Amino acid sequence: MALTELVHSDDDRLPTKALVIVAHPDDIDFGVAGTVATFTDHGVEVVYALVTSGQAGEPDDLTPAELTEIRQAEQTAAAKVVGVTEIHWLGFPDGAIVADLELRKALSRVIRIVKPDLVITHTPERNWDRIYAAHPDHLATGEAVTAAVYPDARNGHSFPELLAEGHAPHAVPRLWLMAGTDNTVHVDISASIERKIEALLQHHSQNDGRAEALPDLIREWSATSAADAGIGAEAVEGFRLVRTE
Ligand SMILES: [Zn+2]
């Protein structure tokens, strides 16, 4: 199937290069890995940027440096499953992300380096029906990424030091928000859902404890999203489209 038949929205513009920006390792694989696999299957280049390396997670007996190494290796393996090899690690503190100017500058830098025509990130709005998706790090990341997409990355007066580093302004025309409400883009991931599950299972340090239940959980969520979308697909990932041009 052509990509235009798999991405259901009222937007006539499909991406050629997407940058997915999230707070933690495995956020991409829960939220968007089926779409990533669909994109890479159809020649759309996808790059990841992670604000933290998940270094404040469990188990408690590992140091942050050990957790960083493990989580980065797991995310790298998961990325490979869905056709992604370029990952930018921004190195902010796990559990303590703030949507401040320092983060907006780091995000603007990575946007100017990657030059995507689509950015996908967390919604900055708390969804009261899905409180687990509304981790404070996710909300802060969503807010800072939105500010970096509009106006920071495209504005030559924002962070003049980036210009001095050689990073010219770049305007991203589309932003897709995940885990929010009022989704307006529905991607048919029926052909990629098994790879999404395989990608999630690469996060051994986070998911081995629920590895048996996870595949059915993902299938159930994706089927619910498909039913909500009403596009006749078996499995769907949904996003809210924001036009920024
Ligand atoms: Zn997360």
C-alpha cells in the first residue's frame, strides 16, 4: 500500500524526513514506533532525539552511568528494528525536565542539524483520561519542542549562539502530538504492529517484567485507536496535527 493510503488526515503533505523527540527511552516505542516503521518502509527518513537517557529509573542498585549505558543500547536496538540508525542524546536529567530556555536551545540545535519537515513529540497537555502518559517529563518535553518548532528553530534572533555554531534557522512545517486528545492524523500500522512490539521488547531493563502481557496490551490499545479512528484498519496510532507554516 502507498503511504498516502496508510496516513489518514486532511493534510495533503506527507513527510520526507521526520524527527521524533521524546523524554525517555521506550517512549517512542510505545507511542509512535508503528508509524516510524511505516515511514521507513516507504522511504521516509526518521531520526530520533531523546531528552534524557532514562538514567533515574529502576533498578535502584545501578548507577545513573550504568543505567544510561543500558538504556541507550536498548533504544539503539529498538530503533534498528524499525529502520532508524541516527539518535541524538541530549543528556538532560531524567525526572527533572523543565521547559526552559536551555532545553529549547538544545532542541532548536537538533532541529537545525536534522532539518526535518515533520516533528513528532508528546502533547504538552495533560490528558486526564490517560494520566500515565502525562508524566511531567513528557509535558515539559512537549512544551519545549513546540516552542523550538515555533518560533525558536526558524528565528535567527533566537539563540544567536546557534548561528555562531553554524546552525542556520530551519522552519518545520508540521508537528504531530502524541498521547493527547482530538487526534486528526491516524496511521494504519496493521503491517508494522509486530515490529512495534519487537521494538518495545528490546527495552529489557524496563519491560522484561511485563514482557508476556505487553504484546496483547499493545494490540488492544492499537485496536481501540483503530475503532476510534473509524478508518477500517486493524491497528492505528493517532496524533494531533499542528500546521506551523
Ligand atoms: Zn516516558
